[in-house]
Amino acid sequence: MTGDKTLPSINNPQNSLILSFKMVFSIKAYIIFAATTALIFWIVSSIFDQLLFFSPIVIFYLPDDAVVGFILANITAVFLGIVVSMNIYIFRQSKVKIGGASFFSSSSLSVISSTCASCSSLGFLLVSTLGGAGVTASAFLSNYQIPLRILSIALLIWAYYSVSNKLTKSCKIAIT
């Protein structure tokens, strides 16, 4: 059987992840949408983490103690762009139904957990709005910021896996 090439199986999870990625991002509009989403999230995250300043001039400052959080925020931004763009693809191009909870759960958790609530103006908003509960929430987010960012990345990876499964499972053709 020399020279006999077999087609890769769609049942292999690695092939379905790559196939769904190629299917969505072969269209330039989804690449642009993913990049725009990732850039907007990166800017918002950098502002909340007090790394990016716009006044009096645009300055980006990364202190030594914020490097790990910055790297995790960048990974989150990229995965968020990919997952949101793939979900938009499913809504627009496919007849596959996706639950609103799966679309918003990982995306919203990554946004909330990737911002340092206690070290930004968001912390003051929590404290002034919620009182004692705001102080508790601010302290929790401050103490567990890195594990929450890792959890949000894990949820985004799970969301990517489930979205790619929905895309590839809807494309299966029964051969009899």
C-alpha cells in the first residue's frame, strides 16, 4: 500500500479543532473580527490593570510584578477573540444552535477575572456600590487574580473545544 493516502478522520479531536479553525478563519471578516475583539479586550484589560495610560500622552508601563498577569491577559485576549469570532460564525453561517450560556459564560468570566478589580477604579466602584460585599469581592479578586485568569483561559479553551465540536459534528456526512 505504498502511495495510498487516507483522509484524516474527523473523529480525531485534534483534526476537528484544526478543521473548525480553518473553516472559520478562511474568511477574512472573521479574522478581522477576532483581531478587533482581542485588541479591544487587550486595551481594556491594560487600562484596568493600570499598564496603559492615555493622559497626558499614551504610555505603556509594565512593572516587574505585573508580567505574569500581563502574559495571561494577552493569552486571554487572543482566545477571547477566537472564541467570540467562532461563535459569530456559528450564529451567521450555520444552522447549529448554540446556547446563550455557552457563548457568554467563558467570555464574561474572562473579562471579569482578567481585570484587577482591587487595583483599579473598578475596585472603588465595587466598594462604593456594594459596601462590605464590595470590599470582600475586591479583596477576593485581588488575592486570586492569577488563578482566576488561568481559570478563564481554561474556560475559553473548553469553549473553543465545544464550539469546534459543534461545527465539525454538524458537517458529518453519513456514508452507507
